[in-house]
Amino acid sequence: MTGKTAKNFPGKFRLRTTLVVPFVLQIIAAFGLVGWIAYRSGQRAVNDVASQLRTELTHRITERLESYVEIPKAINRLNAIAFAQGDINVSNPKGEHLFWQQMQIYPTLSFVYCGDEQGGFFGVRRFAEQDSTEVVLQLSNSDTNFIRQGFGFDARGNRTVPMGNFDKPFDPRVRPWYQAAKATGGEVWSEIYLAFSTLFPTVTASTPVYDQANTLIGVCATDVFLPQLSIFLQNLEIGKTGSAFIMERSGRLVATSSVESMVTGEGEKSERLLATASTNSIIRATAEDLNRRFSNLNEIQSVQQLDFNLNRERQYIQVVPFQDSNLDWLVVLTIPESDFMAQIDASRRNALWLSLGTLASAIAIGIFTSRWVTKPIYRVSHASDKLAQGELNQYVKPSPISELDTLASSFNTMAKQLQESFDALRQSEATNRAIVTAIPDLMIRAKGDGTYLEIIGSDRLRGVHGVKQFSPGRTVQESLPPDLANQRMHYIQQALTTGELQIYEQRITINDQTQDEEVRILVLGDDEVLIMVRDITDRKQAEESLRIAEENYRSIFENALEGIFQSSPEGRFINVNPALAKIYGYDSPSEMLESITDIGKQLYVDPEKRFEFKTLLEKQDAAMDFEYRCYCKDGSIIWIQIDARAVKDNRGKVLYYEGIVQDITDRKRREDELRRQLEELRIEIDQKTREKEVAMLTESSYFQEVQQEIAEVNLDEFWS
């Protein structure tokens, strides 16, 4: 390296470093910021999806639980009515056919029975296991010395042959289910216990029976198998590897989605399994986490959404209290984060490698661009450095290039003025450098006849239109296809004539690949313009994709079979689809929007249902399977089922309601018809019972004797 080269090298190196380092740091900072924002957005999306899934699944479980506990209570109420009316008699056994029918209809029932104040007992129990159709009648009263006797049933539910006796007297009045119902005077649940014959976890619902004088005459009860709940949970799709379980406040399992026995020990030492002793690691860890969070599970009185780490993996938990009378359980749902994150993690990895590749390419291009820019700037910087050091009589030789020759003349004639203008020159240099670096456009300085004078950023567009033809000294006609060249010349002349900025778009095909560009042309001098070309292919594709998406959404909205709406909280429709207008009897959505100005007053038959609907949306942000009666355009009344949600802004203010509407009038009509048929069937059954009693009376020997005496009296009167 010569002395002259060594002397000049540090300044040149510093200049390039000054341009490259900030440029690279800005790219890395932007890359890191975008990556962090994307990561946080993805995490929030996962949390939202996890919350919605947990809420939906626990809602399905609690709905099933409500149905599950309602059946035995409904059966108890029916049997209590039959007991009070005499259709069921405990001390003088009658009515076992009702019990038999109930056991056939509901396979989850273990035992349906009643006891009276005289110590009588009368009921039907499932023979061996849940879902079995084989049942046995058990009864005891004073005639049996209160020893329970068993009888079988035939295929029609009639009592058949005896099936053995118990060896000890049985008094239902001292049993917990009897005493609990008697003490509370209403419906009550027992503690969960293990059935004697099957060791299945079982719970009993009981209710007292009163006569017309409001005197207790007995208690009716129903035993329910709990393993049926576990079967439901096992068939419930909980993500990919999620688990669900129901437990008491004591921590003992009621039901679980894990295929495991909920009973430990054998024989008299058998006891129910604690959730913390479950063989399922997720259920066990979830129960342990709840015990750590809460000193007592009784503290959980509202829905809890929690999370914890198991084997370095995040687990999402939702706990929902379930209560019915004295029944107090917790529904717990656990879903591993991996159920949501598998595909997202793969996308993140792909995006990370792609971003790193893009970052490396951007840095490489930035370094190349900065070096390309520094060459002419270095020459000016070198001359400026000499002048700044006091060598004001610097002489720059003329150059065949007009721009450099002008610059040389300027340096020679303005040496005396350099001291005053030096600060302004540095500021101008920094500003120009920042503009050139920041603008992503291809910039071309050209004459009015289309000759290129200078081209900046020819590598900023994808494969610009041919490198050889697209260089200073060439013309517009040589570098562009004829149609695009004519178009550009037109706008160049238009800019020179009007002095106004000209903007237009063009599409060019490069190597069989179409590229959209935006071209801006502004006047620099009397016969000189600046042409800026920007690649807008991605933007055009995004606009086309958005247009297609909007058309698809509009097609779905217009052609949906269900009614779709948006309405204001004040009760006015914002938007409705044709299906909704048809449901309410309007010819078009526009007619419905103009006609309905107050939804609560014009559509709701029962105004209080509108208040209930808005209350649900305020408390839960959603109303699912909400049913109400409404008026149609012609004044007729139909039943509607609606699924809706409240749409809010960032501050939580309700913007509007939106949802889906279905006409369920036919379904409601079928339900009413079914209830009517059931009532007619009950009346028919009562009539047959009375006819049977009359037949038994007329066939009795006492009735025959009385009839004979009446005949003899009538005969004596005839002869007299």
C-alpha cells in the first residue's frame, strides 16, 4: 500500500462506516420490533382462542350436568304426585309399573323407590350395572315383617316370580335419604357414596310427599349412577390432549375424562379417588395447582381462568362452580398450550428463518448501496476536507462530465465563500444522503426528449427493465416497451407543460412475471424532470385479495339460509340480510330497515324478553340459544331462536349487536303437540286404571252376594 493510499484510506473507511452502521442498526431494530409485535399478537390470539374454547367446553359440560341432575328430581316429583294421589301405594304395593317404565327410559338411574311413615318400602332397582335393562322389584311392609322381598318383571313390566328375600328388616324412615328430605321439607341430594352391589359412585335425590292436609306421608327418592358422566367427558373432544373432570369441594372425583377407576381399595375398604391421586398426570397436576392457589376449594365461588406449567409446558385451566340445591361441585377443564401452539410454532420458525434471510439480504444490499453512494460523496468530502483545513486555493480540474465540470468551477470560484457556507453544505449533504437512503423508489433524472441523465436505485425494483438499456445516456424508448414508452413520454411532456406533479400506474412483464409500478414525474428545470418509480405489486395483490374477500363475505351474507343482523343497542337495525327479512315477512332488507325503528316495541311480543336479551349481552357479551316470540310484518306471531354477541371498541363501549336468527316456530309447535299427546296418554292411563278397579269390584264375591239379595227383594215385591 503506497503512502498516498494509506493516507486516504482512513477517511474513506470512516465515511463508509458512518453510512453503513446506522443503516444496519436501523434494519436490525426494525426487524426486532416487528418480530416482537408479531410474537405478542400471536400470544394474545392464542390466549383468546384458549379462553373461548375453555368457556365453550365448560358450558357444554354444565349444560349436561343440569340435564343430568334434573332427571332424578323430575322423576321424584312425578312419583310424589302419584304417591299422594294413590297411584303408588307403598304399604299395599301398587304402581310398580311406573317405576319399571322410568328405569327403561333412563339408563343412568340405579334405583327408583318410595318409603312411607308406616315403615313400608317400595321400589325398582337396576339388576347389575348401568345401562342394563334387567331390573328387580323390592318391597317391604308389615305383611312381610319389613323384610325386603324381590320380584322379577316380564317384558311388559308386570310382576313375575319371586327373586329372594333379604335377611334383615329394613326401615326406610331411619335412612339418610328419608331423614334429609323430611328435615328440609323439600328436594335434597345425598352425599356421594359407593353402591353396595356394584361399588359404582352413586348419589341420591329425594323429596318429601305430603297429603292434602299437608301431613308427611312418605318420601320418594332416586339413585343415580355417576360413571355415566365420565363416559360423557371421555367422548367430549377437548383439544388434542386436554382433560376435564368434576370434583367435590373435598377434592374427591365425581367424573373424569380419563379412563381410570374412581374407586380405590376393595370391599369395605373401598373409597372414592382424590383428584390429586389420579393416574392422569394432567388431572393430578391441575388438582395440586388448585390446592396451592386456594387454601380451601370452597373459596372458588365464580368462574376462574388460570394457567400453570407442567413439564415446562403451559396449561390453561377453567374452573366453573356447579350448584343444585345442596349439591356443590367444581367443573375443571385443562388444555395444554401445545394444542394451540403446534401449528403456530411451526409458522413462527418458518417466519423466523425467512425474516433472518430477508434481514441478511437487506443488510447486504444496504452495504452495497452505501458503498455505491459513498464514491461520489467521497470525492466531494475529500475536497471539502482540504478546504476546511484552510487550503482554500484548491483547484479541481475540469471534467468532461458536465455535472463534475460545474462542480469544479463552483469549488474554484466559491473558495472565498466556503467558510460561511460550510455549515449549510454539511447539512445539505446529510439531508440528501438520508433522502437517497430512505426512499425505496427508483429515481431517474431525464431530459424532455426522454434521455436518461442519471439513475439512482436501479437495484430497488425486482429485476428492473433490462440493465443495459436502462442506463444513463439511453432513452425511454430504448428501455421500455412501445406502449409504456409512449405513455411515459406523454406524462413527461404534460409535466413540463403544466408544471404539475404527474402520477400514473403501469404494468410491465419481466421474465414472464407481471409487475405493477407507480410512476411520479415532477419538473426539475426547463427541460428536465425527475421520474420516481415504485414497485406496488404487493399492494395491488393485497387490494385484489381484499376485494375478493369482501365479495365472498357479501355473497355469504346475502345467500345465507339463516337470518343475519347487526343492530344498535338502542333497538334499530343497522344491517340485515335477505334471509332475515324473509323470516319476518318483509320483501327486502331495505323495507325491513325502514319499517323497524324500535326492535323492542315492534318485534317482541313479550317486552321483558328484550330486557333479558340485553342483560345477557351486558353480563356475558353473548346470548346463545335465546328464544322469544316476535311479530311478523303481517301481525302474525312466530318463535325465534337467536345467537348474538356484543361488539365493543377498545374502551369496552358497545358499538352494536350482531348475530344469527332462526325461525323455530315449527319446532315449538311440535313440542306443544308432543306435550298434548303426553297429557292425553296420561288421561287414558288414568281411565284404564279406573276401569280395572270397577272390574275387580264387580267380580268380587261380596258384590255378587249384594246383587243376589237385590234380585230376591225385587222378586218378592213382584209377587206381592
